[in-house]
Amino acid sequence: MNFTVFILTNYCSRNWHDRVADDVIHCTGGGSFKYAEMMRNLLGVRVQRTDEMTSLIFGCDFLLRNNEDESFTYHHEAIGIERYQYKPIAADSIYPFLLVNIGTGISVLKVDSPSQFQRVGGSSMGGGAFIGLGNLLTSAQNFDELLLMAEKGDHRRCDTLVCDIYGGSYENLNLPADLIAGSFGKCSRMGKRGAARGDHEQASEQDIAKSLLLMISNNIGQMAMLYGMRFSMKRIYFGGFFIRKHPITMRTLSYAINYWSKGNMEALFMKHEGYLGAVGAFLDTGDT
């Protein structure tokens, strides 16, 4: 489950009355280290840690095998539920694939089977960078507030586009006019210097949040595509709590994968994107 410490402690103090001595909670991820002592003291249980990457793969494998509508592609140009095209996959066709798990940072995993996988790369520019920069640049207090801001923003007030440089598309390089050439490129004209020159079109917090989300998502998408090309992967799954089925994020990742791979790869999202590790840790208990 996705708990903040406040929710966890308050929930347990109200509801965890009938605990049994030597009960074991299987946990994974950074919180299984950071909050292990608190869980032992508060719940009176033993904390059994499971390897984070192993749990991710076990959870992903279980969900793809047992949930026909677990994975889907996102098509922003469609209407309503048609935007979500579910992609059931036969058990003998699941592997290989690339799993891009986006949490505080990013881990890219090349997966050949439930027991054969390796972390082939990653980045520090993930969810932590998004919420951290968002807190510095806007009044958003948490991840969801920042996403709501981004929904209402217009990144063109912050970002320099290809058309801002060339007056339109750059056909020789096949760069469309609305492609972002420089994230936050227009912000150099804003702030105190812009006000002194009399520039009145200032970016709002919503515009900043949108530009930030696109900057992070575009970089994730391009990085994922490059790893996909390196290892000749056709399917790239995205997991982790950064995505949260947010349309802008899924649209950006899908566009980046399709654009940079020239349509040879597709971005696949998962219904239980933020719980792959939790499912894998649960399976490690043997309680299926």
C-alpha cells in the first residue's frame, strides 16, 4: 500500500489490535529500510525485506500472466475509453521486455525471464526531480497538486519550440514546428529582467508545472527508447508511481517512444503501475 508515515501510524494505532506474535510483514523498496524499526515498534511484527528489483519483476510477471487487461497503450487522439487499448499477451510471449520503473529516480531493467534480468541503466531525473523542482518553482505542496497544475498549464509560455527558432518546422531534420527545442527556454526573458523590459506575458505556475512535467517525461521517453534500441526490445513497459495514469505523462512518453523509434517500439503502461513491487513482495510470502 502507498502510505505516508502519518497515515501509516494513525491507521495502525486505530486498527492493529489483534496482532499475533511473530507475524511477518514482507516489504520492499526504500521504505522497508527507512521505516523498518517504526513498523517493528508500532506493529510488533517482524519485517522481512525482499529485494526491490526481484519484487518488481515477480509482480510484473504475475500481473501480465494473470490479468488480461493489465497492460495497455495510450492514444490521446482517441475519445473516452478508446484512448486505452488493452494489450493481453500470451504467457509464452511475455519475454523479453524492458521495464522502466519511475520512482524517486529511474531504473531500466532488461528482463528475459522472472529469474533472469539485469538493471542496465537509470537516471536521477525521475519523480523526485519532478516534485522537488515543482516545490521550488510553484506553490504545489505535493505530487497530485503539481499534476493538477500541469493539466491547466500551457508549456509554450515557458518552452522554446522549433517554430520559435525557425519560424515553422525544420523539414531537413524532420523536426515539427511544435517540438520542444529548449525546455524553459523562454524563461530567460521572464522575472525581474523581463519586467524591467516591459514584458507582460509571464508564465503562470500552471505553465511552469506543465513545462516541468514535459521536460521530465520527454527525457524518460527518449532514454527508454535508446535502451530499447540497444537491446533490440519492441516492448517497453512503464511502472512506478510517477505515472499515475496521468494523461499528459502517458501521452508524452508514448509520443517520445513512437517519435524517436520511428514507430518501431511502443510504450506500454500497466493498470497496477505503482504496485508491482508490493505484489512481488506479497508473492514472496507464498500466500497466493
